[in-house]
Amino acid sequence: MSSTLTIRIPTELKKRMKKFHERWSKVVRRLIEERVEQLELLKTIEEVEERAGKRLLKVDSTTLIREDRER
């Protein structure tokens, strides 16, 4: 199943596009797919960073070193 997306482009651009025998809908579809994949990847990276940040120990290393030396 598919949906229709309508966009407006300047008339001058439309004239320039007509000079080329290109399937513009295919080009636009591919560009949109690539952009969505980029955004999904960025979202995944942000989620991983957020979860990783919660796992970090919040301890002062100088305190740990001092305790170890005292033992």
C-alpha cells in the first residue's frame, strides 16, 4: 500500500527538470527513504547514549584511590 505526497516546487525548477529524462518520483522517494533512515539512526544513537549515561558511576576517583592506599 502506498500514499500520495504532493509538493510544490518553483516553476523554473520544473522547467529545468523537464530537460532530463529522469523518474523524479523515484528520485524523491529514494531521498526521503535515506533521510528517514538517517533520522532513525540518530534517534537510536541518542537513546543508546542516554541509557549509557545512566550506567556511569558517579564516584570521585580521588576518593577511591585514597581508600585503596589506606588499605
